[in-house]
Amino acid sequence: MITAIVMIHAEADRIPETAQAIADIDGVSEVYSCAGDVDLVAIVRVAAHEDLADLIPAKIGKVTGVVDTDTHIAFRSYSRADTETAFDIGADGD
């Protein structure tokens, strides 16, 4: 599974509608509206790199209200649960 984080600049008066339209696209798992340099952040999960080309410019980029996108492909995921589990290995003395 390939995870990409898509930073989206959107027309200010269309952010809620744009966010919902993006969230409704297959392959998009989450969309966040946020403060800062971008208006929306979408988390995309696909099976292959080629699927990103079908999803991001062809679908997300064509949603009404999307002005620009910047895509970051994730290499590895880290979470608190993963870190705690790693330190528990061998902790029981076995």
C-alpha cells in the first residue's frame, strides 16, 4: 500500500464543498481543512504508484475549487503504538 499526503490549495469560498468532493473519491482516506500554507490536506492510499497519477491530477486536481496540489509520498509510518511495541519485545525476560 502506498500512502501519499496531498497538500491542496483551494478557493476560499469553496473549501467545505471541495473537501467533501475530494473525500468522496475512491482512494482518499481522509481530508483535513487546516490553517497555514495550504487549505486542505488529503491522505491517499493506493496499491501502486501508477494509481497516484490516475487519482491526484485526474481526479483530485479536477475537483471544482482545487487551485493547486503538492504531493508527498510516504516512505514509512511511525506511531506511538509502534514505538511502544518495539520496546516491549523481550521485556518479559523470555
